[in-house]
Amino acid sequence: MNTKMKQEKYVWYASYGSNLSRDRFLCYIKGGQPKGSEKIEVGCLDKSLPIKEETYIINHPLYFAKESIRWQNQGVAFIGLTKAEKYKTFSRKYLITLEQFLDVVKQENNGATFSIELDEVMQSGSKTFRESWYGTILYLGDNDEGIPIFTFTSDWDLDVSFNKPSNEYLSMIIEGLKKNVLLSDIEIVNYLSTKQGIEGFYNKVDIEKLMNKLSK
């Protein structure tokens, strides 16, 4: 274990949306404007890169809803609050400091100031600290080394109108699934085409076209 890890408290942040793309996530760490996004991110106070990153399966349902100013006023990704083995949402988890994680949450909540104790989240499984899109933190368990894994979503669960994501946003997710999660093209198409907010808005051919554009 390096000196910094001995000095800092680390957590895993599991991303299931646009932060599946490492380049996009690093804009939350270092600051900058992600490809396809309408907003420049301020970054974390500590701009150190993640110590590790791994693929992780979240046993909560993935869906798309709302209208995001960041992403062409169209839908963005959320996960439902109900945990079940039948749900398999692909995520990329990043090992970052506790302070970095809280800075990422702050940026996802448009810079809002908040106070939350992650020990309380671990005790209850989830905690809503703000009535906002990503104002609920979920505790997903610990990894083999005992480091806690967290993500964030909404508190409305699935009681919301689903909405299609923009081509730009969906392309960012496809990029992450392809380059970081290492899914095949067929696996990506089959995975995304059944999600609420995509099903009925994008067919398999539409998703394949977006994938082909990323390959050029």
C-alpha cells in the first residue's frame, strides 16, 4: 500500500451512466468539458487519478429519465432502489478518496453544498441527502479488501416518466461499455435495447449505428 493510501480514506465509486467512459469521468476529477456535454465540470479539489478501476455488476435496474441540460435536454441514466439478483447493470468502479467521491457527488448536484455521513449510508443501505436527481447515495457492499462501494441515484425509484437519452449521451455509455467494460458489440446492443427509456425509442439498428460512428 502506498503512502497516500495509508493517509487517505478510500472508497469505490461505481458508475453506471456516462462515467462508464473513463475520459468523461476524469473531467469530474481534473475538470473540463466532456465530449458531447453542454457543461464544463470544475473537477475535484484533489485532482489525483483513481488508484484502481474495475468492472462491477450492480444488482439494481438501469433506466433513463428526465431532461438533462448537460445532455441536450434529454434523458440520463438512473438505477432503481430495489436490489435483486435478476438485475445486472454494468458499471465501472473507481477507487478514489472519500473527499473526491463527495466532490463528484457535489458536481452531479450542480455544486450544491450538502452534509452526509457515509457510515450512516452503510448502516441503512441508502440515504437521501437532497431532493434532487442524484441526491440519494446507495451502499452496494464492500470489495474483498473491505473497501465500501457507493453510487448515487434518485429517490423516486421507478415512479417517473422514462425518457430517451440523446445520441451523445448514449454514445458515451456505449464507449464505456466497449472500451472499459470490454463488452462485445452484440452484448452492448442486447444490454441497452431492453432498458426502460431506450426500448421504444432506439431499436437495435439505431444502437449499432451509434456504435459504428464511435469506431470511425
